[in-house]
Amino acid sequence: MTEIYVSTDVETDGPIPGPNSMLSFGSAAYLADKTLLSTFEANLETLPAAQGDPKTMAWWETQPEAWAACRENVEAPESAMARYLAWLKALPGRPVFVAYPAAFDFLFVYWYLIRFAGESPFSHSALDIKTYAMAMLGTDYRDSTKRRMPKRWFDPIPHTHRALDDAIEQGALFCNMLKEHRGGGNDGDK
């Protein structure tokens, strides 16, 4: 069965689900050749009794447009995660969770899927773009940052801190890395 790379980005009001809430998330489903099959996005109501982390909320004050975008048309997590699960199951292949950083984004998405939809088609695994870059570049993990990655890996897609925009950007980055790693092109740094 074909793997579908589900590049996902979350926006939250703190570092962990439960005490904090996932405010917004977006996923972009890609084939390995960078064909964008479908997208999903949702803005969520905050969890009852959860509170925004002071450091995270201070950061949000520096991002008023992104904050406004993630607070429009909010829906209950139960509804959003049921729609998301149905979307994932309708993809024409096996979904693979992809993110940068996967540990953070997967933590929230997995928790919300299990809590509100009862299951996760991703199982217990996620593909981390930074770790993949470390392996490809032969660098230490902490040196495998976006600013040290070759420019040829990046499409001209802005990073807006809007979940779906960032999921699309990161999915294209991953597909470009995958193509190069599999021998499909390395035309030098642009």
C-alpha cells in the first residue's frame, strides 16, 4: 500500500496537551513525488480547565495575525478529530505522520485523536524532518536546523505560523529531501 506523507503542524497555547490546548492544526497529504493530494485544517475550542502557558501566550502576542487566524471558526475537539480521522482513513494509502519537530506536533495530534476519536491511524510513530536531515547531512542533531539545510530543499513557501500553511511548507521540504535521498536530484545549492 502506498505511503501518504501527512505533513502536520499544530498551534498550541502551551507545551503539553491536557493542561494546555491545541488551538489549530493543519495537515497536507503528499505522495513521495510531492503531489499534494489533499489538505485538512481545523481551529479548536480550548479544553475545559486548560490554561495558556504564560511564555507561549507572550509569544502569541508577537503574532497577532496568526493568533486571529487560529481563533476563527473554532469547533469542538470531538467534532474536529472525528472529521480528521475520517479524512485520514479516506486517503488513498497508508498515512505516515511527518512534522518538524515531530515530537511536539505528534504529541498533540496523537493525544487529541485518542482522547476525542478513540484511535490513531498513525499508530505510535512519526517521521521527524530534523532527524531525517541529520542523517542526510551527516551532522549532529542540534546542528541540523533549517538555516543549515541546503537551500535546494526549500520551495518558496512562507512560514506563517498558520497551521495549514506551515504543514504545506514542511511537506514540500520533506518531499524534496526524500527525492534527493532516493537519488532523484541534487543540482547543487541554489
